[in-house]
Amino acid sequence: MANHIHPAGVTLVEGRTLRCRGAWTMSDVAPVDHALKGMAWPARSALVFDTSGIEAFDTGGAVVLFRALMEAKRRGCEVSIEGLRSDYAQLMSLVSSNWDAIVAEVAPRPNGGERLKTAISTHLARMIQGMEFLGESTTALVRLVAAPRRMRWRSCLNSLRLDGVNALPITGLLTFLIGVVIAYQGAEQLRKFGTNIFIVDLVGISLLREIAPLIAAILIAGRSGSAYAAQIGTMKVTEELDALQTFGLSPIELLVLPRVLALVVALPLLTAYADVLGVFGGMLIASNQLNVSFTAFLSRFDEAVALRHLLIGLGKAPFFAVIIALVGCYQGFQIRGGVDDVGRHTTISVVQSIFLVIIFDAICSILLNWWNL
Amino acid sequence: MHELPPTLATAEKVGVPVIEVSHVSTRFGQAVVHRDVSLTVLRGEVFAIAGGNGCGKSTLLREIIGLLTPTTGTIHLLGTDSRELTQSNGRPLHRRFGVMFQHGALFSSMTLAENVAVPLREHTSMSADVIRDIAALKIALVGLPPDSAIKFPSELSGGMRRRAALARAIVMDPELLFLDEPTAGLDPMIAAGFDDLVLNLKRLLGLTVVMVTHDLDSLWRIATRVAVLGDGQVMGVGTMEELARSEEPAVRSYFHGPRGRAASLTHAGTASQRD
């Protein structure tokens, strides 16, 4: 292969002949394309494409040449090709016979109003699907209460281990640190007023009532909600869910209810555990920075933090659990088609469950405030 | 002045070896996949690699295109050691072959037209509208309607996705086209259409085709030569007629099973239409 070839080029000679030369191949034809775009085309005359100088040719070159022909025709020239080798001519006929398909006007993807309309309708449809899923889960739960022996205890206990027990270290560490942070921030202000002992109220009430349940819920949403979506979604992609249905088994009963139940048990327990470690973190800082000893802290804790704060915090946890588990499973079922969808819906499940958890928490705060709790 | 680029101009020399696999052995840990496999693929032919499940066909294909490295032995692809493909100087070689993966391997975040245009955008400096036209030409050549260009892979059927993957594999006018199980999972009508499409493109673009397949019908219809792998070794190489007459037990059992006989009866008289 010692043949050497000139770079691709094109020159207009005397306004009548377009001399093409060199390698008209995909990797080399780009300069020709640019030259043709900037060329002063002769108007309304006979134009001869002299292609005898073309030394290499592929479909890329053929497309560029054909585009030039069409451009010349559009400007009213009468075009003819000279000196095209027969195998190159075959490529040209390949392009010309498919030209209609190449330039076919493809309806663009809808935009503006059309897109808004489809967006609204898909969101509405999704909301309805969500409601359907909620309804199906509820009826499955009712059926299960009627016949508790059908509960998948094994899978429920497995979930409890994965989503409860295995989450202990991270939950504990995080709430401990949150307790430390709250106490630190409070210590600064309280010391100014000499009201060191109120650190107990600050740490106790805020952690027990709001922060520990929220932190636990957000952690579990990221840890377990996403896992539920990914697990169920993968099963859907690999048609395992369809296989279950052909055996007459309900995926909701088999996959959703055990997970919901496990989380309803696990999250309040995790919250209680988080309460303990959070308060402990606050206690450490109190004794360290504010000279409030452990005994002083605990005796004040008894009178300052009413039992209802603990109960409100723990009481919210099962609702958070239901939200997280249902959103995770629902997003898993929503996965259609390919593997890329799994990632998308996993992300959505985390964002949505955290969003709903916080909304629910805000509603609780408002209602409890009304009832003076 | 520069070296003749790899184009149709060079595709005329039929019969020159384009792939030389010599004494390749492959082991994954304890498992032996190939033992001393040697093959030669000639320019202009449709070379098929056949054999039972798990006999290392796809592994061999992946070694030829440089995705895997054989444990011992060498593979030359268009005169270059395929190990160079993994290095940065393998770039020019990458333009000279196209690969169609079994499940299409289309990039799911891009439309069909964008998928097909990826090699053009990465390897050439052509303007966007020329790239669009070349991509549209290749989409038309594989028989997909123009409006499929704006669809995403998830919106295409299995057969269409296969065609789209083929369009992407041939977009750079490669000299060599690799097909991994091109007709697996397609219905007989679409599979036959796909066989015709491959033959047609081979004729139009002067391709050399290497395919891994189980499909006895497409072996009879389009393969110039077939290598049968079994037990990690090459059991036989030759045209389908030669292999069908072979006395080698492993080859006989492959081609003379109930399906093999049916396919050979159907194609006995039509084998000459291959070119």
C-alpha cells in the first residue's frame, strides 16, 4: 500500500468546471465541505463536476459530493459529472437512491404547549397510578389481616435485619454528632445569659420531638427506600415480577408488605436508639463546656422534657416508615424498559420520600400546635 | 501526501488475509476457554464462527476486537497486533472496523441519529449537517424509516434496535464488520431480512464480515466460510458444504442434529446464491 494520495480539495475553474481531487473520505473530506460552503457559486449556467482527480472515495465523500450537486441545482445550474470511476459511481447511486430518506422532514419532537400538555397528563396519570398503588397495597394489607398466615415472615425478618439492625451504626453515629452540634451551638448562647442548665431543654426537646425522627427517616430513605426501588426495579426489568404473577402470586403481597411492615417496626426502634445517642452527645458537651454534670443533666431532663415530646417523636416514625417504604416500592414498580430507568427511579424514590416525610412532619407540627401539644 | 486511507479503494484486493489468529489460548483462572486456536479470515468473505453455547465464540470475537487479551498467542487485525488496540495508538485502527453487539449496545441517553453519528463526531471534523446526512444515509441503508432517527433506543423494537446497531457499526465505512449473534432472538422473517441486509451491505460497501452465530439458516445463507469451535479448539473450517460432509464427530453432531438437517435440506440447492 505504498500509494500516496493528495489531500482532498475542490476548485472552481472559470465558473464552469468544479475540479475535485484527492481523498474524498470521511476522515479527509471536511476541508472540501467547508470550501464548498464558502464558494461563490456561478448562477444559472452549466456546471461540470470534474471528478477524475478523486483518488479515494467513501460514503462520506459521496454525501458531500451529492450535497454539492443538489446545492448547484438549487441555484439553477445545469450540473453534470465527468470522470467518476465506476465503483465511485455506485456509491453515488447509493446516496442518490436514498436521498429522499436522508432529507425527509422528520416531525420534530413536540415542544412548547404540546410538551406542557403531555407533561400535565403524564403527571396526572402518575398521580392516579400512585393512588392505585396505595389502594392495592391497602387492600393487600386488609386481606393479610384477615389471613395473617399468608404473611411472608421470613422476608419481613430479613428486611428488618437489613434495614433496621444493619442501620444501627450509621444512625447512632449521625444522631450522636447532631446532639453534639446542637449542644455546641446552644452552649455559646446560654453561657452569655448564665442559663447553662437550659441546655437540657434545648437538646432534649428538639432531639426527641423533631430531629432524631427526621434524621433517622432521612437516613432510612436514602439507605432503604433507594434499595427497595432498585431491587424491585431490577426484578421488573428481568421479568421476575411477571414470573411471580404467572404463579398466581401477588408482587405486592410478596415484596411490598413485608418491607413496609419491617420498616414500620424498625424505624420507631431506630428513632428511640437515635434519641438515646443524640441526648448522650448533648450530655457530653454540656458537662464539657457548660459544667452541667451528667446527674444534673438527667435530673433536669426528668422535669424539663415532658413525656409527650418523646411520644410525638416516636409516633411520627411509623408514618415516616410507611411513606418511605411505599414510595420506594412504588418507584420500583414504575420502572419500564431498560436498566438506565433503574437509576433514575432510585433517585426519584429518595427525593420523593424525603420530600413527603418533611411535608408530613410540617403538617404534624401545625396540627400539634393547634392542639397545644 | 499521505498513506492511502482505508477506503473502498483498498477493498478490491479480495483474498488477502485481514485477520490472523495464531495459536491463541485463553484461560480464565482454572477454566480453559481456548487451546491453540488458529484462524485466518480473508478479505471480502463472510466468515462465521459457530459452535455450541459456552465454547468461547464470543470470547474469541472480543479478543479479535481488542476487548480481551488472549493468555498466549497473537491476533493480527488488518496487519496490526490487536493488543495495540488498547493503547492510544490504536485509534486509526478503530476507524477501520465496526462492531455490532448482541444486544445493540446503543447509548440509551441518545437518539438513534445521535447514536449513529457518534463515531463521525468523534473521529472526523465534518460539519454537523454533513454528519446528519451521512447518519441518515446509514439509517436508510439498514432499512429503518427516517422518522426513527429521533427515537430513543427504549422506543425501538428489538429488530429495529438490531438494525440501528448495525447502522452505527457501518457508519464509518469500515473494512471489517463484526457481528455478535446478529439474528439471535429475531423472528425467522426478520432474521432472514437481516441476513439479506448484511449481504447487501457487504456488496455495497465492500465489507469483510466476521460473525458469531448459532443460526444454522444464516450459516447456510450468507457464510462464505465457517469455523466450528468446540471444546476450546477449532473442530473444522470450511464452506458449509465441506463441513456438512465432514467426518469429524463434533462437527457432524453440530450440523446433523435435527435442526441442522432441516436447514441443510432447505438450503442445499440455494447455496450458490452466496457471493
